[in-house]
Amino acid sequence: MDIFRSFGFAACLIAATCAPRQQPSAREHRIAAASQFTKHCAASRLAKWNIRGAAAGVDCGILLVDTSMVLDDSLTEAIHYGTGVYGVVEGGVRRFTREREFRGVAYRDRTGHVRTFGNLQGDAEDLQPCR
């Protein structure tokens, strides 16, 4: 009886270790990308601005960019398109989000004002970070 039990345990162990791992979902990829974005910003010349990224929206398809600065339209566009010294990531936030399949970006400054780019479909009103 012990041999059957040992054989059964070995078979279960082999099946568990040889089973293919489940691929991360698109949601998980975007959450990880937002974390990566925050790290890029912390290492950039704009680190003092405390720029942080979080995946947000119902499907986590929006990159929510929070900053401790007050942003105006031209500054937001410079960060979004990666113009000059405001290129916190190569090619700008626009390229970053396209390569990582976000459907839009929302920039929220310290006053709470939100500026959006892309397809947010009404999500800009209640942007909660994905967990």
C-alpha cells in the first residue's frame, strides 16, 4: 500500500511541476507596466516632481499619472509627447502607453485637475487604481 501512495505522490508532484504556467493577463501586464513607469520617472531628471503611474479604469486600461506638481496644458502635452527635458520615458508617455496597450492616459496634478489623452470612455470621472 505504501508503494501505491508513494507512486501517487510522485505522479502528483511531477504533474504540478511540469504543468505549463498560466500567462499573466493583460490587466496584470498593465499594472506591472504602470509600476515600471513610476520607476522610470523616479530615475529621471523630473524625479523631484514625484511622478507616479498606476493602472486605472474598469479594465486597468488607463495609465493614471499623478504628480505633486501643478500641471498646465502645455506642460502636460510636453510630458505626454516626450518633448525636450520633459521626456521622462523614451518617446514620451504616449509611446509608452501604446507599446503596453493602455487605451488612454489621465494626468492628475496636485490640485486634482485631470487632463486626458486617448479613449477613456467616461472613466476619467472616477479613476481608481487597479489592485
